Amino acid sequence: MTTFVDRVTLHADAGKGGDGCVSVHREKFKPLGGPDGGNGGRGGDIVLVVDADVTTLLDFHHSPHRKSTDGKKGAGDFCNGAEGKDLILSVPNGTVVKDVSGNTIADLVGFGTRFMAAQGGKGGLGNAGLANSKRRAPGFALLGEPGDSRTLFLELKSVADIGLVGYPSAGKSSLIAAMSAARPKIADYPFTTLVPNLGVVQAGETRFTAADVPGLIPGASQGKGLGHEFLRHVERCAALVHVLDCATLETDRDPVKDFDVIEEELKEYGGLADRPRIIALNKIDIPDGKAMADMVQKTLESRGFEVFQVSAASREGMQELIYAMAQIIQKVRKAQKEEQVARIVLRPLAVDDAGFEVIANVDGTFNITGDKPERWVKQTDFANAEAIGYLADRLASYGIEKELFKKGAKAGDEVRIGLGDEAVIFDWEPSIEAGAELLAGGPRGEDLRLSTPWRMDLLEDDIDQLSDDEIEMQWEYNVANPRNPRIDEDAK
């Protein structure tokens, strides 16, 4: 027998994007024909799709870890890598997707509804895609981005029009079997029903679904019994039917008291106060049950509820109850058609949103957060010096270096891009454009790396009067001007 599972954990790992390719076109008489490295392929997505043939989350219970395929690496001759294959996961109608904090991020209702659980990483650009008028032959390519790795919680809320609620053994499953072709397990002991049962009911030209909630008892909304696990299955119901046992053998119970207890549990659970109520006084085929139904019917009707005396065993009163349900369903469906079409709300970024944030920590370090900077770091091959320089240019052009300078960063300070264990740590080496001349201690408008304090009057014997920094700077001058050295190798 198939096990009913309505709450699971899904670990979704989307595919990684393929790396870009570093390649140079070569042919006869053209040994260096220019860069022709292709781009990497996109990683595969993980997509949830509502499927009419799926009624349980059992597959995810047995296999909670799902991963899509990675994109392929680019190749030479402008050949892009193949894209990863998307992984399509079928879920039942009414599946709710929540994040690790318990926030609802998707409510999948309607067959064919799709939700991207995890997005595959973008493929990295090859050196052909990185070439421009200033960088004619890049010797590096961008790495593919890693795909999303998410932990999601899936909960099933049955999509039923009518919800049957009541005490254990009140006859809810018997009513489902009498109204529809559903054949749930029926027995004369409490908590026979362990999972919600759904049945399709036909009333004239109106067809609707009905579901029962496994036995509610006092304290169900706080987790007692089975009701707390399955009360969510009636959240989508258009109306609730109280199934009251008029032939119970328990001396401390009566239909009115049972009704008040169940109503209190529904109130404590919340979100069901606006649902229309119908009361079904069940088991009138038993003489004591019929007498009890006659006794409490007027009391319940005085509270403003429609009350029907029924018997799931003899089918007495079933047609009247079914058509009363159908009338409510017709009103709800008509109101839904008249409702305005849902609008899509767009929330653009603020005009002054820089796209990143620089955080100055109390220990003198700095954190950079933002979608683009963190993505650029993931695309960088840190084994390639040219790729690192390209990353530095991107960060500087994005305004990150200037923001670091405003926050008080100095050359050599520790800077982290990202948060947590995945952050990339480096020592900041500011560029001239970012205000490095101020960080180096010179006056504004001057750069110590450009205005070198040469001491032409010093002899080699006086070399000890120069500081280590001055000696280093003059030695660098020797490398650039070998014909006119300021300090010879022996003096250094």
C-alpha cells in the first residue's frame, strides 16, 4: 500500500556553469590568429511542477537530495559548452514551499504550475568573449558560477472544496465512501483514519472534492492526537462540514459539546473563521442516534447553522447534504470568477542603491557584500595573475575601492568579499584612482609613486642616509632606466 507523506525536506543542488576556454586560433601562416575560446554552458536548474498523477510527497521522503547536471566547458574555435539538463520534479497540487526560516516562498496550486527551486550557475566567458580594443589577447577565461544550493521544506495542503471535521469515529470516512467512489479504511475504533481521504462528489452538474481530517480531539491545535498534523489540509476548503456522532457510547459526550470543542480547536488553529459551516448529525439509522439528533437539531439551528440528519450506513439524508454542499461551492466559484485578476508587483531597486555594501569591522577588517562582487569572485581563477588583475579592474570600476577609502581602509588591510566560510580574503592594494596617494601619506593631488625624492647630491658612501623605502624606489628606477642608474647594485 502506498504511504501518504505530506511533509518532507528537499536538498536541491543546481548544476554548476561550465568554465570558459582559453584558446588562440592557429593555422598555417597565422600562428597567433587571435583568441577563440568559447563560453561555458549554463548549469541545469531544479524545477518543481504540479503533476495531476502525483498525490503524495513520498518520492522526496526516500530521496531528499536532488542534483541537476553541470554545464560543459567551452572549447576552442568559438565552441560553447553544452548546457546542463534541467531536473523536473513532480509535486502534488497544493504543495507549499518554505525556506529554512519557515517563510512561505511558493504556493503551488493548479496543474502545470512551475517553481524554480534552485537555479543553475551561469557559464564563464571564454577569452574570445573577454577580448576588446584594449585587451586584444586575454590569457584567461572566467570560471563557471556554482549553482544554487538550497534546503527547502515541502508541505502538502490538500486542494479540496469541502472539509469534513469531527471527533474520531464520528463517521467522516463513512460519509466520504457514501458520497463518492473513494474507499477509505473504516473500522469501529478511534483513529482508524491516519491520513486525509479525498473523494470526488457529483451533485447534478456540480462536481467537487471532499476531504476528511483525521480525528480531532481537545488540544489538537497544540499537537495532541492527529489533528495538528492534518488541520492544514482543510485550509483551502470553501466550507467545513461538522460530522457529529449522535450514537456515541461515551457518556461524557454529546453532539453539541463535540461541536463546541471542534470549533474551539479550529479557532485556535486560525485562518478558518470565514468558512461557511454545515452540520451533519450522523448515525440516525440507530434508534438512540435518531432520538439524539431530534433533540439537538433545534439547538444547533438556533446558532444559525444548516443542520442535516444523515446516515452513512443507510444513505438517509445524504442527497440533501450533498446538494447543500454543492450550493456553497457554486457561490464560491462564482465569486472567484468575479474577482480581479491578480497583479504582478514589481519592486525595483532604489535609485541610490549602489549594488554592494562595505562594512567596516571593529577589528580593522572590511567586508564587501553584494550580488555582483560575490559573483565576480566566484568567476575568477586565482591561479592566473591576469584574471586577478581583471577582477581588480572590475571592483575598481564598480566603485568598491572608493567606498573602501571612504570607510577608512588603508593599504594592507584585510578585506573579505562575501560572508561566512565562503568569503574570499585578501590584503587590499589600492589603485591610484581610489585615492592611494592619500593612503600613502602624500598631499592631495600628488602621488609618491610618481614624485620620487631623488637625492642626486648623495655619494655612495652616504647611501645609509636614505630610508629603506627610498632605496627601494630608486632601485625600481634603475630597472626602468638602466642607462642612468641612481644607485648601483653594490650600494643597494
